[in-house]
Amino acid sequence: MLYLRNQTPNLARYLPQFLQEDEHFKATLAACSTEHEKYRLLLDEITNQFYIETATWGLGDWERILNLKPDAGDSYEQRRNRILLKLQGKQTSTLDFMRALVLRYCKEGTQASIIENDMPYTFKVDVSQGSVLYAKDLLEALDTYKPAHLSYKIALRWRLELTE
């Protein structure tokens, strides 16, 4: 649902034609439209801070509420993942959830699968055709969400093409 318009405002469209042709009124309308655009962009930026996926300078508030301490070198993406990880604390660890969790820490386009092995109580995280961007954070997330009686192995596979 869209709450704010996303086109540049043109206040002249709300006025009769004869006012739009007046030179003094044109200058006033241009100035008002410019100011209106500044406020529209500001409201759009503030609205982005309410959603973790789009927040930037508002991530600090999310971290404060959840009692998280970001590292100095963390990117927005790492901080967002840490916040989402904390908010999903009650999530059931299904195969689909674990796969989505792994993909959150991988480069876009990466393929991942979770392979269960019931006898030795393990599961294998198979990451292929891509790369893990934040390995430390991925390990922390897996440790948080895996069932306590299971251990895991991670397999990273790359496809190499050799040319002469």
C-alpha cells in the first residue's frame, strides 16, 4: 500500500489556467513546489526507517530496542540481518526456514540446500553457485536456530571453468 506519492509535486495543476500564466505566481509556485518536494523526500526517508529492510540511520533505534551492540565495521546489511535474526527468535527451524536463513548471509543468486542426515544427528548446509558474504554471522545464526541435538557441516562448492 502506497501512502506517499512518488512523483515530483506540481502545485500548478491545482490552480486555474489564468493563475498559472501569471509571472509572479509562476515563481511562487516553483518555489512552493521545490519546498514541497524536499518535504516529500524527507517523509519518504523517515518512512523507510520504520522497516528493517529499508532502514539506514534508523537501525540504531532498532538495535537499542533489541539490546544489540553493532560492531564498528558492520555494514547496513549485516546490521539488518542481526536485527531480523533477533526478531525471529521464536521461529520453528524447518528446512525451508533454515535454507532462507542461510541465503540471507549469501550473495544474491547463490543456491543453498539443507540436507538432513538422521542417524548421526547432523545436517549439511550445501552452498553452491555463489558465495557466503558474512561467514561469522552465518555460523552464529545457524548456532542460534539449529535444534540443540543436531550438529552441522557446511559445504561450499564453486564451479570452475577452465579455458586454454
